[in-house]
Amino acid sequence: MIKSILKYSGFTLNAVKEQYAYKFRAIIWTFYNFILLFVQYFLWNAIFEANGGALYDISVKKYLSYVVMGMITNSFLHCLIDGSIAEEIKSGNVSMNLIKPYNYIYMNFAKQIGYTLGSVISLSPLIIVAFFMTGLSFVSVQALLFFIVSIFLAYMIVFLFNMFLGMLAFWITNYWGLRLLKWHVFVIFSGELMAINMFFKIGNNGISNFPIPLPEAAVQLFFKTLGIISYCLPFQAMNYTPTAIYTGMINDTRQILVHLGVQVFWIIFMLGLVRLVWSKAKNQITILGG
Amino acid sequence: MFKFLRIYSAFIKQQIKSLMEYKIDFMMGMIALGVNQISTFLVIFAVFTQIKAIGSYSFNEILLFYGYSQIVRGIDHLYNDNIWVVGWNKIKDGSFSNYLVRPIPILSHIVMERFQFDGFGEVLIGLAIFIYAKINLGIAFGLAGWMVLGFFFFCGLAIYFSIKLATAAIAFWTVSSGELMSVIYEVNTFTKFPLDIYKNFFLKNFLIYILPFAIVSYFPIAYFLRDQNFISNLLGFRYYHRELLIVFVGFVTVLFYCASRFLWRMGLRHYNATGS
Amino acid sequence: MIEVVNLGKSFKIYKKYEGFTGAIKSFFSTEYSMKHAVSDMNFHIEKGESVGYIGVNGAGKSTTIKMMTGILVPTAGYCKVDGIVPYENRRQNAKNIGVVFGQRTQLWWDLPVSESLNILRDIYDIPHDKFKSKLGFLKEILGLDEFYLTPVRSLSLGQRMRSDFAASLLHEPKVLFLDEPTIGLDLLVKDNIRKAITQVNETLGTTVILTTHDLADIEEICRKIIVIDDGRKVYEGTVANLKKEFNKYKLVKFELKPGKTPIKIEGLFNAPEEDVKVTLENENLVVKFKKDKFEISNIVSRILGEFEIQDIAIEEQEMEDIVKEIYLKKGNV
């Protein structure tokens, strides 16, 4: 165990160094995150204030914490492994990995840890600013502990999912459209756009002011469906679950455990999927010669 | 002029051809851009199931801002996307020199080289939302109104152009400025909604006077929806003729355009002096 | 056709510091040193000439080419191409010149060769019938047909080079600048490109300026040669003259019988080392001697008398050695 950790730690270390090589870039991306943060913050602030400071039973403070915490979670879970794998496949370098004495999946995981460690520093200004803006309302020690477990699980899911997408490049060669699709679908179904429970709240509570003349049942069904789809896709387990646990949007212990269970399910599922795709991909390499 | 159209159409034809090469990827990309358009719209949709208005803006007014901003953004996206490549790569890998040994103006060459079909998603959805909102609001622009809107539209495009040009020009000194371009460009997200709903003094003035994205869609639509008291408050100075806003928008646009062209020219001179 | 007068180009090199604080320090630092990439360059090139412009890496070849093509502005002197100052009249000059950079393509990565050329036709305003006949000519001498419809990104280096070359000639430039056009190419493609350049130079009267590291390029294409070192011209003249002037040595290689490696090779000839030099390379004994000091028969008989020899080969000194010699005694020419 220790031996294999040592074996792969080199990749981690290199990835950390790589991150440090582009300091200017890191600073600029921190600003980029700030802008995204401000856009979300000001927009939701305006929306909640328009309704007297609360929407459904969620207070503006709580929701802003959710939005901001979601951004922090997102940047922490940021994963570029899909692009780098797709690149390796397109350039043919991937076959080099078959002749080396290490596991391709472990190697990429070690690299990903390195990237995360390297980017933690550029994350800290974001956390500080977010703290001053919203207080990042701390709920309870229990919530914090569950959050830590949940974000760890989310990290695994994000990694495996990106691994899977990257390897699809074996069959689709160009990785432009799929990446774009990943980004934009993620926004809607991960809770980044709005908390997943909002979908259900709209679906259940009805619509009092809906400005387009559509039957109420249809609109309710539409939002409920969005919520259900969210739970059928892995994206909510990557962002919504940890963020909602931290901010207390999911606060019932039983519910928390169910969400964690869903995360574990996705890990197992993704692990199987990645193994399957990788074994097929290996055949592809040996047939096509990379 | 005719010659430029011919070159441009030749480039466009080729791009359609190469898009067709990666069919599945292209389809997924198009779906992705559609999904992206839906997402902001979804927020508006969800919010207005509960709320009658955000700030002083009704559902249809919000839509009018949103739709218009997406049209401008989309058109810019369509024709002016190659400048990104200049900021990210062209100077770094030296291929910028290719523009210098060709007998046509550099900026036109850059623009013509790439036509980004992604922009159609924004334009079409923006147009649909704009028309829907306009009909529901029951506002009529009249011929003069349309001409004013046309002028605003042109100014909006010029602002996008200037901001992208100026940030790309930084690459002449720093070799690559893609990150900076992205950060500055991303600020345009604020233009999707009317600026005053954010209720932030700093942000408001920043977007009017420093990085004038407010010129792009906020002032044009506010001009038609609000009276001049409202806009006076916003600008921070009083003015007595409604039409002065047009002059203001035009003035800021010209200023920004000239400044960015100047920066570009300086950058080019720097490039001519160092070759890298 | 080309007039280069006291041309000079200096760059400021800002002092850099190490580390992160160093990066900030370098950002604000105004300390710099001057690098003189090209200084006091003077030469004239007549219409229809073909000139090899050679020098080691960093000698200033590319910098000169960049000034003549309008990419760089000189810091001293001036140059004119067909009466136009390139960096002042960039677009006018661009119509008169064709440029090929061996290191990177000027074609569009995603477009087929055919379409790249069509777009260039529009950019350079070439009339259709003229374009057609020109293209026919280029297709023939460069063999473009086999990959004419392939996207540039899928071309091999040799194919790409040939396409780039065709692209630079479509508009019948008066001057053709070639910056290392044969770099990284295999022998067959090199040969094809060299022949094509010669043909263009001879049949169309295009003035050709070529930088290269491969002196065989020069021998086959150029009549005139300009050697530069450290930004200064160290030789200018015809290739024939160069050989006459510098080719003072001859080489004789003796292949020794196996196991008969001599122990002592010094003092075989009673002459200083600059007149005759004997070295041992693998199993070969190599004698390099001045043509005007020794007869070849003397050398051969002396060696044959001393060692057991299997085979003999006589070689002229290679162009490369000649140029090396010029570099070594630069400034004395």
C-alpha cells in the first residue's frame, strides 16, 4: 500500500509543480472566479430581495451561502483530466502509457490530486471574500463532518466521470462538443444554476405569478421532472449534495445518509464504467496502434 | 469591398465543410449551446413563478433586456471570434507574422478568417425572447425608435469589439493574454439583466464608466422602457433632453473604440520592434 | 531589386530575476542590455539573382528576412524591396513578395490545400485564368495532385512544405524569401523543392533569397552567397568564387588493412600542421593538405611506403568546412 502510494506520488508532485509554474494564470483565474461569484451573488440577492428576503422558506442569507459555497466546492472539484486524456488520445501518446509499469487510472488520479493541491492556494482568496460577503453560515459540527465526507465522495465521482468522458475520445476523436455539453448540462443539473430542491419546491408549492398562460399542472410537472432528472444524473452528487449539506439545505440526518448513499452508488457505478471503457479502449489501441 | 465579401464567403464555406467532418461532435456542441441558452432562461422562468418583478422590472421587461443582450452577444460571437486565437496563441506560436506578409489589412484578415456558428444559438433564442417580450409589453418603437435601436446595436457591437481587441492587444507584450481576455469578457454576464437590480454603487459605475458593458444592452433598453429621470439617476448627472443618452452612448463607444485601436496599434508597433 | 543599406536591428533585453519575487522585480525593472542582432548590413541583389543567406543559429538571418518582409522595423539604416520600404508600406510590399517559413505553415490548418490556394487567390486579387495556368505549372513542378484535396493538418512535412511553396508563388511575386525551406525534409523532397526553386528562378526570373543550414541547398540553387556571423556580413560573392578562394585543401582517405592500426602518425611529413595534417578516424588514415604545397602523388606514395593500405579515396573539401573556416577567421575577409 505504502509502496504503491510512493510509486504514484511522483505524478502528484509534478502536477503541483506544474500548477506553480503558471502563477500569473492562477491569479487571473482567481479573478475569473470572483466575477462569477459576483454575478451569482448580486443576481440572487436581487431576486430574493424582490420577494422580501425569502423565497419559499429559504432565507436570502442561507441561499447566498449556498450559491457561494457551491462555487467554492466547484473550484475545489475542478477537474481537467478529461481534456488531457482526450488530447493524449488524439495525439496518439496514450499508447505510451500501455508500455509503462503503472495503472493508467491510478496515475491520472495521482495527477488530479496534485492539480487540486496546487490550486488550493488560489482558492483561499475566494473563500475569504465569500466569507465576508455571506458569512458562509455555519450550521453545525455534524453538518460540517458530513460535508467533509460528502465532498470527498464528490471528488471521486468528478474524477471518475471525467476519466470516462475523456476516454470516449477513442470513439468520437474530437472532444469539443462533448466537453461543451458536459459544462452546460452540469450547470443545470448540478445545482449550480439553482438548488435542486428549488425544482421540487416549485413543483409542489404551485405557481402564483407565472406570467405565461400555461396550465399550472404542466409547469409544476416541468419543474418536478427537472428535479427527478437531476437525481437520475450524477451531476447533483458532484456539487449539490456536499453544498446543500454544508448549508443545511439538507439537514435531516436520514436524508443526509440517503444522499451520501447515492454518492457511493455513483462511485461504484462510475468505477465499473471506467474499467469497462478502459479495457475496451485498450483493445482499440492494440488494434489501431494508438 | 466586393473582394472582401468574396474572401469572407470562401472562409465561411470552408468552415461549414470542416464542421461537417466531425458530425457527432458538432451535433453535441450545438445541443450544448442550446442547453446553455436554456439555463439562464430557466432561472428567469423559475423566479417568476413566485415573484411579480425583480427590482422595478416585470417579467417581460426582464426578458426584453435578456433577449436583446443575447442578440448583441451572439452577433459578436459570430463574426468576431478569431481575435480569441490571437490573444491565446497567434503571437505565442509566431503565426501572427502571417498576417503581416499579406496584402490586406490585418484586422479584416483576422475577422474574416473565422466565422463561429456557435453564435447562432444566442442570436436565435435572443431574437425569439426579444420579440415575445416586445409584443407582450406592447411597445412600439416607430421608425425613429428603430433607427435609434439600430444605432445602439451598432455601438454595442463596437464595445464588444473594442474590449476584445484591447485585451487581445496585451498579448503583444505578454505573448499570450487569453486568460485576461476571458476574465474581462466574462463581465458581460452582467448585461443579461438590467443593471440597477444589483443595487451596487461600485458595480454600476464600473460597468458604465470603466468597462462599459452597460452601453451594450442596459442603456439601449432602458431608453425605451424608462423616463429620463430614471436614467439621470443612474448616470449620476442630470440631463434635459432624452436624446442626450444617444449622444452619451455614441461618445463612450467612440472613445473606447479609439482607445482600443490605439492600444492595438501600439502593440503592433511593439511587435514590429521585437518580432515576438 | 533589393537594396540593403547600413541596416541594423538591436533588441533591448530586459534583465530577468529568478523566482516569484524575481518575477515581480523583473516586471518593474528597467535594466536592460542591448543585443545587436544585425549591424551595418549592406548588400544589393539584382533582379533574377538567387542568393544564399547563411550563418549559424542566432547570426541574424531571420531578423534580416523579417525586416525585408515588413515584419520587423530596423533600428538603423534601411532596406528597399523593388523600391518599396517594406515596413513602411507593408501591404504594397506584400504584393511583391512571397514568403515561406520552413518552421511553420502559412496555410490554414483545417482547410484542404485546394481551398487554401483559392482563398489566397482572392486575397492577392489574382485573375481566374492567370490563377489557373499558374496553378497548373505549380502542380506539375511540385506534384501537388496527390494531396491537393487533403486538409493541411493531415499532410506530411514534405507535402506541407510543397504546398506552402506553391502558396507563396501564386501571385507571381518578384522576390521569394525562403527561410529554411528544407528543414527536416527527406532527401527526395529536398531535391524536389530545390529543383522547383531553381526552375522558378530560371524560367520566371523570380529573385530568390534563401536561408538554410544545409549547404547543399546553396550549392544547387544559389549563384551568390552572403555569409553572416554575429549580425555582420563576413563574406559576399559567388559560390564559385568562394570555392576558389577558400578551397585550399584536399583530403585523401586511406583505408588500413584490419589489425594494422599504426602507433605513430606524427612527423610523417616534414611540414607545419597547417600545410598538412594526418589524423586517424576509425580504421582510416586521413591526410588533409594544402593543394599548392603538395602534390597528391607525393602524399600517396609516402603513406603507401609506410603502412599497409586496402583502399584510397580522394575528396575535395566540403562546402561546410569552407564555411566553417570563414566563421573561424571572421572579419579578416
